[in-house]
Amino acid sequence: MKCQITSIMKFKSVICLIFYFILINFSTAQKLTVEEGNALADGLYDIELLSDKGRKELKELININKFERPLTNLIEFGGPKVKRGLSKSQVLIYLRDAFFTDYYHRTGILRRRALMEKFGPINIKGNTTSKEAQKQIKAYHHKIDELMVDFEGFEIEKAIPFEGDSSVLGWTAFPSLLGSKIGDEINRIHSKRSVMGKTKTRTLRDLLALRLINPYVFEKIEKKIHSHKVSEHELLSMAVDETMPFEDVVENQNNVRSYIQHLYQQNVVPKDNLADAMEYNSQTIPIQLFDLVPYFQLGRIFKLEDFDSNAEIGYKQIYESMQLIVPDFKFTEFESKVVYNKDPWGGDFVESKIQIQFKVKDRIYKGETFLNFYPKDSIIEKEPLIVRGDIHVLVNKFLLDEASPYRLFFVKKKKVFDSAIDESEFGLVVLDKNEYDALGKVNTNQYLSREDFDLSFSTMQIEQSIDAFMENGLFAHLTPSEIADGMDCVFSSTIENYPSILSCFENVVTYFDLETGNYKNPYEELTRNFASISRGAFRPERIVDTFSDSWGKNNTKFGFELGNKKYEIQLKSNFDWLDPEFLSLINQARRENNIEGQWYLCSDDGEVRGYIFLNDEQYEFLKENYSDLFLDLNENYKN
């Protein structure tokens, strides 16, 4: 049976959709037979969503039926990783990809890319910013623009009227084309269906009418498309992401059942909680780690509505509740204070933080955590209770000082079928190393904090390290006040390595990123920083830095004077990237002036590097007692 063509689009859509309701049946089952899949393909064509080409291609894929996709395992633990066979989500995936390629076709991006490949790159000699080069570039693109006039993709989209609001996809929101090789996979979307968001509401309703999505998914996506600029491709991406978990409910529940049994065997879930955990799993949609926290041996869910809405009071109440699950954690003299600081990035905002301090066993623990940003002219009568993922850090400092085998973990709650975090509640769970390992792959999940069971960097060990650094002259250039500020910084911070200790003290370690944020004089700034940490050994004068004047050029001049000698070098100029050869010039000057000591690399996160200045005696002492400080001695770093 075919739906009769009629000039009244609305009537046609209704008749066709009613027919496919009957053909596919009113079942909410996600799996599809080949016959049902073919009926869907015909339906998508008859309501003018798929073109005839798209319909034929989809039916061909359905008849082959070699579909597969990753399972949406919310908790990975054994079990299958791939779901095979024809289902509604597979049809949605096909539609998503069809809208993706047609989007790039109708916007002319594919055509323009093909023309640029045909003509080859622009052959420009010399400076690309010169007038002649700019003229050459302009002529090149003008030639392409002329060939793009009356391009069929433009005409197809232009002929489609807006339905509802006129929000279309913005130029800053293109789906990524990186790595995509699009050949003949175009014109799969009907010529009367927009790819720019003009028919997004009708498209969403059609997906519901054909039962490719359920009412829950429809309602969720409908809210998003009316509050954001969304294309049909983005709409289908949402539909895929929201629909797959519904298809995988059974697999997830079976997987989680095995996972709970595993946690019971590893003593994470006690026997008294096992039956309740299993019952919970059997009565709910697929669960996340957060939902298991109440069944752990030492776990608790914290709902912000259960605590005072004033941050200073609420934080104290939350810490009091932590005492119920953390072994031997009993504090006194608890203090909390909200402070407001200037925007660290120099914007027109102020940031709020809450400072926490308490005493356990005659040892004071203090730290602070970020709360929020506000416009700088805001009047804040009471800081609302907001909990970030580091509220537990001070408790782990206590556990480390006690040489405890336990660590406290923060567990975020993910919104159902959404990657966003639900900040209205969070979980805390106490685990030892074996219990943590028993969590398996889930312990790499972004919703569970990562904690270190290493007993290094306890308060006592940090104090001993600072004493050793002082005895060996690393802080000889600092005043008593500056040393006191450094000590306060150390014991208010999370210390994970020696550079994080040394960085708390002024002019001991200097950091820089080769992709600079200083567009005026970065080499001058860095040279002064390297001088500052040398404790007076390196004193360059009359520094030359033409970085800002060399923007867009091939080279930039850098130099300085030291010991009545001028040092100068032409560095490569690459926009905001620095040339690391500037360090070679500094080291050349150090050697030629017989400066006692040199700079050593002590920190590198892949972007920002940190250097410390040491004389030979300091280096030998630290190499023997604190070898982890030197990355050049670390085989893992070398590799």
C-alpha cells in the first residue's frame, strides 16, 4: 500500500503515519524485524524525510542486517560490549549520518572542498600577510565563489520555508568534519526536509509518530530544541543518545546484577545489603555507580536539601555527617568562612570560595574550595550551599597522616540518560585499595574521584622535606614572612609531588607554556622569571624582545646583556607559539659567565613545564634524596 500524493502536506503526513502505526504495530519493543524495518524506510520516504535514494540505501542495509553498535554499559563489568541486529536506534543512527552528510552538501562545504582539492593549494612565496599575497588569496577564493553560484545544495535549502521559529544552526556550531571522507553519501535526505533546523519540530514529531523514539525522549529533546539553535543532525544525535539506553535495559540489568555479586564477594557490598541492592536493580532502569553507594559497606548519599542552605553552616553539617562513615575521623574546632576574590582570569567577575579548617588529634587541617562566580557588582547576602568534587580532600589528608589503608571517594550523580551532573546530591564512599580495585573499569569513570593510596606526602613527610630544602639553601632568598606564606600555602593545598611543595614558595620554581598568553614580550618575561629563581646568580640586562612586532613574520629577535657581553638570537616566529631555543641562549650565557648552578626540568604535564635552579651541591643532595624531582632521571618521562 502506498500513500497517495496530495497537495496538502499535513493531510498526507497524517495518513502515512497512521498507516505505519498499523504496520509496525503499537508495540514499544525496540528490536525490529526486517519487514518492520522496510516499512519504516518506506514511511520515512512517504513523509518526505528520506529521499528515494535514502530509502533504497536504508532498505538495502536492513535486508543485509549486519548492524552493530556499542552497548551503553553504564557500569562496565564483563558481558557483551557490542549490540547486533536491527533496532530503532540503528535506524536513527542512519538518519543522523544522512543529515550529517547532507548538511555539508547543502551548505556547499563539500563542493568548496572538492574545488580546492582540484585547484590545489595557493602557491604563495614569502610573507602571507603581504598585500600581494592577500590579493592572490582573494582571487583564489573569488574563482571558487563564482563556481559556487547557483549550487544545487543552496537552492534545495533555500526553497524550504521555516516551520515554527526561525532559529537555525549557527556558524560556530558545525558538526566536526575532521577525518570524514564523504563521497556519494549525499542527497539521502528528502529535498523538502531541511538540514539547517527549519523543519526540526516536524522531524521530531515524525520520529515520535513512527515510534522511533518514545514519549520520554520526545519530551526531553523538545525542550532542548526550543531553547537552543539545533539542526536536524543534532536532533538525531540526541535521539540516538537517548534511545540506545532504553534498548539496552535488559543487558544492563544483567550486567549490574553480576557486578553487585562481584562487589559482594570483594566485601564492598556487605551481606546485609546484598538482597536490597539486587532488588533495587530489578526495579529500576540501568543504574550508575552513584546508585550503588547506599549499599556499600561505608557509603552515603548526601542530598543538599537535607542541609542548611547557607554554605558556611551547610559545610559544617556535611563534615559532621562524614564522621559517620570515615574510620577514626573525629574533629573539633571546625571553622568555615566564605571569601570573595578577584577573578583570577582578570574578568569582570568575583569568585567565591569557602575556607575550611578543623583539628584532629592536635593537628590542624585547612583548605579551600571554589564555590561560584558572580558579576563583580553583585550583592550576595548569603552564599548558597554548593558542593564541588573536592569537599573530601582534607579528610584524605587526615587518612594519609594516619597511614590509614582507606581513602574517601567522591561520587558524582549523572542525570538519567544525560552526561550532565546532577549537583543536588552526591555520594561519598570509603574504600581500601583492594575494594577500589574491585570496582574494576568503573574506577576510571569520570563520575568517581581518583585517589592515591601512596603513603608519600603525609604532613610529617612534607615537613621533613621542607626542612631539608631550607637546610640546603633553596629558600635562602626568602624573608621569614615569605617562608611563612609558603608554609601556609603548602598546608592549604593538595600536595602530590615535590614541585607542588616548592611551587608554594616564591621564586623557587618557574613555569611556562610554549603556547604563550603574553603577546607583547613573552621572552623578556620568561628571562626575568629564570633570573628570579636563580637566587641572584643570573642577572641579565637590557633584554630585547621583538615578539609583538614580529607577529605573522618568520623570525623574531631575542637577546640580553650579561657580563659586558651581548647575547642575541633570531628565533622562529609562529604566532603565539614560543621557540624553545630561547633557553639555549640563556644556558649559553650561563656557561660562558661561569655561573654556579643551572636550571633543571622538574615538572611537565605535556603543556606547561617547570624549572628549578640549583648549584652542584644542591643538585647532588636532591638527586640522592629526592630523585623524583628530576624528570631527566625518570625513565618513564624519557620514554
